[in-house]
Amino acid sequence: MYWVENTHPPIISQETFDKVQAEIARRKELGARANSSLNVTAFTSMIECGLCGKKYRRSGKRQ
């Protein structure tokens, strides 16, 4: 694989890219409960699986 720089004009500026990356990091740090449009419960991101370490999340499936 090769890495070649400056072969194409950028679609967005570096400044815009950096701002978006900072916003993504900010939202990730706040977690799912900070976004009111997500369907979360009182236990979202608060309970971890003891085996795999993944966070609890609500499933819409009826089992």
C-alpha cells in the first residue's frame, strides 16, 4: 500500500475536520443519555456485562 499526499484537493478544510472530530469526541464523552433523540432507558450505559464488558442497551426485539 502506498501513501501519497496532496494528490487531490480537500473536500473540507482542515479546520472544519478538526472541529468535527472535537465534537464527535465531546458527544462520545457525554454518552447516549446526552442525546434526547436516542431511545435510552435509565440503565443505558450504566450497566456492564461481567463477561465481555459491553454496556447494556435496550433491544427492540420481542423474544
